[in-house]
Amino acid sequence: MKLWDKGGTPDERMDLFTVGNDRELDQILVRYDLIASRAHAEMLGQIGILSASETESLTKALDTMLEEVQSGNFSIEPPFEDMHSKIEFELTGRLGEAGKKIHTARSRNDQILVALQLYLKDSISGFHDQIRALFDLLLELAEQHKDILLPGYTHLQVAMPSSFGLWFSAYAESLIDDVYMLRAAFRVADQNPLGSAAGYGSSFPIDRDFTTRQMGFATQKYNVVAAQMGRGKVERLAAMAMASVAGTLGKMAMDICLYMNQNFGFISFPEELTTGSSIMPHKKNPDLFELVRAKCNIIQGLPNQLSLLTTNLPSGYHRDLQMTKPLLLPAVEELKSCLEITLSSLGRIQVNSDILEDPKYDYLFSVDSMDSMIQKGISFRDAYRKMAAQIESGTYTPEKRLNHTHKGSLGNLCLDEIRTKMDQAWKA
């Protein structure tokens, strides 16, 4: 049941410790190992290692196994060490000698590399699609609520007027930065490592250009040692991009929790999107967004975990790298769920349209009042002191007529420009 088995019997405790939860994690990756195995089998046929009939039987069997994975009928049982051993066992059982030839000119080292990179390409593309949907919703909400004013804060103190248009579109434009990061991680993952074998290539005349085309990689990691050095690095860079997304979602979740607080009262959600208290019947808690915040904070720690895992490893493969999977794969699923719940919930947000009618927000307009003095010819410093004196003496009366017209201000949100910027981000 092990690809490295030479006929001995390993210690049971060693087996449990080294395999760990690899089988469960490989259930997520097995689809990609099958895709890579199919490309590898076709390539072996192209260079004459496999006969035409062997190639055909292998590709058909791999296609059948892919269908079994997609229908939930393919499992990696405890006797198997990982997905690689299960796939080869199945191919040998179904095809006999042809199945035993699938591992020619490759290693588990480049197998897991290519499976992980195909998985990350798919996952990153999925993140992009989810982010684009959230981005579009945020811009829609910004347009819908652009004229509703909202307090702006610095140091958590009332500062200057903002608006829901500014708030929603701020998070929309911030997501563009995250897409830049995702795109960079995608490009690193979009390099075919298959053919590097155990890290030093093969004596077989393999055609790496062929497998690169078959699997849809943009290019290949040419140097076989560099390909193996990508293990850990590609996961870390993907984690950095995920942490960037998580940072944006976590900050927005914090704003939402704060703004739902009764002392703020800026926004609310339908009762079915909140939770209650076991003893306080009046409570409507923002548990969804508290959990988004918590999960995103954990994801933001992922790059550091992967850095600590890989930081002192020399070139070549080391079993330490197996531990990237239990860190990365669950985090990918968590980020997907955070994006999904944020998107589905945010579409039902309810905004308070008369927040600034409360006198406690009058000082928000002090800068605009001061600017009116300056426009009448008073110097900035004298206007600043005059306004400060009015505030101190309690004689300040706010001028609530706002005239913010420059690009990116609450009177000129540049929503079309932000949308164009997002359109270009994934292509960069």
C-alpha cells in the first residue's frame, strides 16, 4: 500500500505519525493528482515509454476515477498512505501491468507539487470570482446609499463627515489590492513542476512542454531543483494573498460589528442574520461577522506559520513540507466560506438615513466651516484658531452644506473609475 515499500513491515506508531491526516487532506487534492497523472500518461505515450493501447487504457481509467471523485465515490482508505498510492493501486487493479507503469519518470515529490499548484490555481481563481461578486455588490450599495452621511472617525473620535457611499466603495477599492496579490500568487502557481521528479530530473526523455500544455500551465519551472524549491514557497505566497483578502474582510466585519452596536446604530440586519442571548431577550448579536473577523484573523497568521515551517530548510525535499497541507487546505476552505457569508449577508444590510441629525455629530462639520472662512480670505492658521475658540466657548454652529467635489471624495466617488481599475487588476 506504500509506493516506497520494499517488503518490510514499518512500525505501526511510525506509520500513524508520518501519515497523520494526509489521507483526509488528499481527498481534496486527489482530483488534481488524477489530472496530472493523465497528462503524464499521455506524455509517456508520446515518447514511447507506453504503447498506444497502454496509454489509452490508462487515460480512460483515470477519467473514470475522476468521475468517481466528482460523484463522491472515490475514497482513500486507511491502508493507503496517500492519494498517490491509492491511484496507483487502483490503476494496477483495473489494468494490471499498464497500471504499474504510471510512476515511470516521476516522484511523489513532483506529483504533490503539481497537484497543489493545480489546486491553488483553481482556488485562487475561485477567490477572484467571489471577490468580484462582493466588489460589484459593494459598488451597487455605494451608488444606492451615496447621499446618506455617516460619521468619519480618526483615533475612534468623531472626525469629519463620511458617507455610506464612501464606506462601501472604500472596501470595494481595497479588494482591488487583494486581487493584485492573488494575481501574483496565481502566476507563481502557474508554472508546471511536473518532470522535476525527486528534484533532480529523470534519465527518460520526458516532454515537459507537452505536460505543461495539457494541464494548462502558462509556463514551467524549468530548473528541476528550482521546481522542488517551490514547495513551501508557492503555499506561502498563496497564503500571503489570502491573508490580504482576510485583512479586508476582517476589517469590514469589525466595522459592521461596531456600527450595529446600539450606541452607534448606523446599520442593522434582518433578525434571521443575527443571534440572541440565552438570558437577554433584547439581544441581536452580530455572530456571523464576529466569526468572519475571527476566522480572518487566523488566516492572517497563516503566512507566518508557513514561514516558520520552511525558513531553515535547505534545497531538496524534506518531510517537513507535508505539514504545509494541514495549514493551507483548511484555510482555503475557511476563506471561501468567509467570502460567501459576507456576500450573502451584506446584500441584506439596512442603513440608518438620519444618523447625523444627532447633535453629538455637529463637530463633524467644523473643518468644512473652517474651510468656508478660508475661502472668504482668512488664513488657514487664523481660521483654525477662530474655529477652535468657537468650539471651546460653545458658540459653534455647524454649517451642514457640504461641497466635496474632488476625485474620491464623498461628492465624487469615482465608482466608474474604481470599476475599470478592478477590470484591469486580474489582467495585470
